[in-house]
Amino acid sequence: MLAYTFFGLSALSHQLEGPFAVVYAVFLGIVHRKPNFAEFYLSLLHTGTSVGALMTVVSVSGLDAWLIAREQIPMMLAQNVSEMVSSPTLIFVAILLLVLGRFMGATPVILMPTI
């Protein structure tokens, strides 16, 4: 994988792209801003807090996925949806949402029927 830098291309593997970006960002910060140690420590603290929050969300989503698979919720939903598809109204709504989804974003298409 190629990592684009300010000076050109750098051929790095996937494992080295992240650390290279961090070292490069610190280098640019030192060269251009000349931060002191307190600012650097605060930026590390904020970064660690953000990464910790993100990893919490990712780990909880993994737990949710495991629980949903264990309880076979997708199987139950598929069975319920297949029973409802026989309704002509539902088929019309599905086709309408499919057509609207081609021309509009997901949020307006979802919000339009609720207003």
C-alpha cells in the first residue's frame, strides 16, 4: 500500500502506515508550530480519550452482533418479513422506497412518510 506524504510516495505495509502518519504529524507539528510539552501531552490525552470512546463503541457493537447471532434474531426477522411480503401494499411501498432511494438520500426517504 502506498502512503502519500508531503514529499511524494512512501511504500509502506498496512502495519506501518499508522505509526508513519503519527511520526510524520509530530514532525510537522514540531517544524511548523513548535509545541511545548504541555500542549503535546494534552493532545495525547485528547487522542487517547477519543480512541477509548471509539473502541468502547466497537466492542459493544461486537457484543451486540454476537448476541444477535446467538439468539437467531435474523432468522426470526426473515421469517416475519417473508410472511408479510404477500401483502400488495407492502410490495408497493418497497418498490416506491427503492425508486426514491435511487434519487434521494436515505434520511429524507425515511423521514418523508413520518411527516
